[in-house]
Amino acid sequence: MSSRRSSQSGTSRITDDQIIELVSKLRQLVPEIRNRRSDKVPASKVLQETCNYIRSLHREVDDLSERLSQLLATIDADSAEASIIRSLIAQ
Amino acid sequence: MTPKGVSLNPNSRKTKFARRFLCALSQMRNPRPVSSSNDEEVRKRSHKIKIAAYLSMARTVGSRRAWSRALLFKLRTRARRHNMMIGRRSLCLKKKRVIKNDPQGELSQTNKLRHLVPGGKTMDMCSLLEETAHFVTCLATQVKVMQTIADHFDK
């Protein structure tokens, strides 16, 4: 289990092997970093890019909700799309 | 008959989320024939859709993950509070962020991350990173499914 590093001196760097492994896992997930050479990306940069990525995903969800809301307004209840949805749900 | 570009593996997280989300969407269709959808209604519905998306994803993941538990708790508390205070516009999805003044680059980034990941404030570093990784994958899946659905309706 990871120890609480914050209880030690506040300036201790994060050097736990487990944490390095987790950070590299995060590196693979964030598209910004995945395309760069992973060796040169420090942990703080990974965290920063992760934060930015999460925020951009939230923004995308907002935009998509807006778009879906407008599209839902134009959908006819008995149209083909509704039947597709129903068949998808019923599977 | 499946829509173009969607391959359905019945056990995948993506499929389960898609199914829940589509269910929620179909319940949201306006019962009365809407010829004039004004901006206010569109905005209200868009907010409901957004909540439904996060709710569906959190339910799909279930209580296996700390972030999904925290998100479910937050959404349910919000719903309860909203039902009690109908008529008052007190809902805001984004909490105010208090960035602690911290000289260490890693620690301040960690604080920002804690505010972004549900339930992140009380986690230790290891759990926070694990939960973040899972949260990011699920969010990306959610976005992808929503995009597919929207593109399908757009045709």
C-alpha cells in the first residue's frame, strides 16, 4: 500500500515505483502525451495534461448534450430512428 | 439492425452505457408534439441529457470504483436538493475551484486533479492516479458513444 508521503517533509518528490507506473499508465491514456516520446515527459506535465484532457472531455459532453437536445426536438416518435433505438435497447 | 459504425459486444462497458443512455434519452422525448422548441426548453433538456449521460456511465461502472460511487452520491444529492427547491435556480455543475498556493509543481497539479475526479479529495496519491485513469477511459467512452448517437441522428 502506498504510504502517505505528505506526512513527511512537504518537499518530498514522488518517487514511489507504484506511482511511476500509474503515471505512465496515465501517459498512455491522454492523447496529447501519447504521441510524444514518453521518456521526456515529467510527472507534473502528465498531471497537467490529464487535467486539461478531463476538462476538454467535460466540454465535449456539454456540446454533445446541446446537440442531442436540439436533435431530439426534431425526432418523430414513429420514425425509423426510434425503432432502431428500441431494437438496440431490447437486445 | 444496427447503426453504421457501431459494433455491439453485449458485455462491454460501451454497450451497457449506450443502452442505459439511449433508454434515458427515449424517456426524455417530449410527450406533447413540439413544433416550437424554444431556447429555454432546449437548454433545460440539454442539461438533463448531460446529467443522464454521467448518471448512465456511473451506473454502468457501478459501485466498483470510488469515483463512480462519489459521482452517484453527488448526483443523487443534487437531485434530492433540486426536487426540494423547485423554482429556485441553484444548480451549477461546476464547483468553485480553490487552487491552493503551492510551490511544488506536482502537488498543485495533484490538487487540480483532485477537484476534477469525483471523490478525489480524500484519496491518497496512488488511488487518485488509478481512479483518474479509469475515470478518463470511461469519460472518453461516454463522449464516443454520445458522438456516435448524435451523428446517427444527424443523418
